[in-house]
Amino acid sequence: MSETEERINVCETCSTPLIATMMIIQNEIYCPGCGKSYPFGAGRSVAWTPELYKIESDNYERFHEIYDNMVPPGCQIEDCDKCKNSHEYHRSHWTDEEKAKDAQGQKDLKTMLLPGYRR
């Protein structure tokens, strides 16, 4: 392997490109192919290909559509006055509406297990 060769991390189980979600503490990496979550650094590093890049890009695009309604654990929200004036995470004072959107986002995340990605 040359030092300039581009690499991409794929799932050790199904070889789908992994995406970083930051939604599950200590399991920040998600496989939309089989639904497994991994800690940072997990996965199998393989040579980058245009096909893998396309799958990864499509997965990130779909994830960000879902993520926009979610509140990650361990974060503060920039435009939240309570977050600005405290050191607590947003989930300690999130609204019922945010909780409902987050719950729907968690369900939607599972819809990323599209048949085309299943092995």
C-alpha cells in the first residue's frame, strides 16, 4: 500500500462504508448496511473506489436528513439560551417536541437499512 493511496473504512461484517453519527456514546460509528454500531477506529480499512465513495456519500446524505431532527447525547445547542448559560447538556432541558423528533429520528435511522445495502 502506498502512503498516498486513499482508504475508506467499511463494516467488518457486511463491507458497507461506515458513517460517523455521534449518536451513541462509545458507538459513534454506524453501519447502514447491517445496523451495527462501533466505537471510533472500528471497521476494516480498504482501498477507496468510486463505488464505495458513492455508497458512503448517499448514506451520509440520508443520515443528515434524519440527524437534523435529533439531539445527540453530550452536546449543547448553539441557539439554546439554557445551553449558553450553563454547562449542562441540552438533553437535560430539551422540550417534549425535541424528544419526539429525536425518537422519530432514532426510528428513521433504522430505515437506512435499505434492501440494497443488505448483504
